[in-house]
Amino acid sequence: MIEWAHAGPSVVAAFLASFVEFVEALTVVLAVGVTRGWRPALGGAGLALLTLVILIAALGPALARIPLDTVRLVVGTLLLLFGLRWLRKAILRAAGIIPLHDETAAYSAEADLLSHSPRRVLAGWDTVAVGASFKIVMLEGIEVVFIVIAIGAVSGLLIPASLGAMAALLVVIALGIALHRPLARIPENTLKFLVGVLLSAFGAFWVGEGAGLAWPAADWSILGLIAAFLVVALSMVSICRRGVAVERAT
């Protein structure tokens, strides 16, 4: 039986991380659909999703054969590094050092590229369009697979984490069908900031567990780690902003 109250943080982390990745994939799929047709756009996306489902089904049970402490240490380290990478970019964006991610600009650039690409038809399919749609869904989806397996397999909550990712996919698909435009109004940069905090906290927790550290209050320590990473990240945003202001003043 799954304790859903205990699984809540894992589900939320998987949902938010997957939501951000699927929003970016949706932008390119929409550009492919509008400029080259919906058949190759949806065909490429569907093929990529099928491949990702197979990966989850294959890798999840495979991790169960490895000693849990080893899985926690290795996967926790990777998740920590992954989360810190997201958090670093989010801090730099929030501080104004690098530009904010703009889905409308990304959509325009992809649509312009596709509209000038030659058509290559194979068995009735536009291979350029199928390839573009497949590639973006696979690239973003691989990160989703890693996050779902890292959060789910290490904590023994693969099903709840997978459901969180699936819910994110359904929400993004529904919004894409309803709006037929990039989800530019979604506060994606803020979400990436929060996801970076969550993934870093989960990664640090499992690195500790894999190394044999007995966390105070057991799994509830994750909340403390989330708060600590959030405070540090916000402090870094403030420090970076002051640095940018001083540099501009001089």
C-alpha cells in the first residue's frame, strides 16, 4: 500500500520537474505542427513518448537488483548535481546575469528554422518534421525519465513519481490543445528555480542516506533541506544582483 501523505513531496517534485520539461517540448512540437503539419509533429512526439515509457519500464526494475544504499548514493549524487545545475541557471536568471527563458522567442526561432528547411518525404512522412518533434520530446523526456526514476526508485515510490510525471504530461497536452500557442504565461523561470531547490534537496538527502547518515526526523529532514537550499539560493540571487548593480555603476 502506498502512503500518499508520505509520497506527496516525491509526487510534487516529479510533477513540477516534468511540467517544465514538457512545456519546453510542447513549444517545438507546436512549431512543427504549425509550419510542417500536425501528422508528423504528433507522430514524432508519440514515437518518443513510447520510447520513454519503455525506458522507464526497463530501468526501474533493473535498479531494484542493485543494493539500495549504492543506488541512493550514486543516483542521489547525480540528482544533486542535476538539481544544482538547474538552480545555478535559475539564480543567474533571477539576478539578471543571463536572460530569462522565453517560450515565445523559442517558438519563433524554431518555426523560422522549420519553415526554411527542405522537405524530405519517406513513406509519406516528412522526416525533418518527425525528426524535430521526436528529438525535442526525447531530449526533454530523458530528463523526465531520470528524475522519475531517481525520485521514485530510490525512495521506493516509483508509481507515485510516475503518476506525477504523467499528470504533468496530461496538463501540458490539455493546455496545448486548448491554446494552440506556446505556454509563455507559465512562470517557467520561477518553476525552474523551485525544481532546482527540490531536486537538490532530494539529492542531498539520498547521498546522506547512501553514505549511512541517520537524518534527524527521518524523511521529514527533506523539508529542512528544501528550506535550507531555498534560503541559500535566494541569498545568492541577492548577492549576484548587488554584484551586477556595482559592476554597472562602475
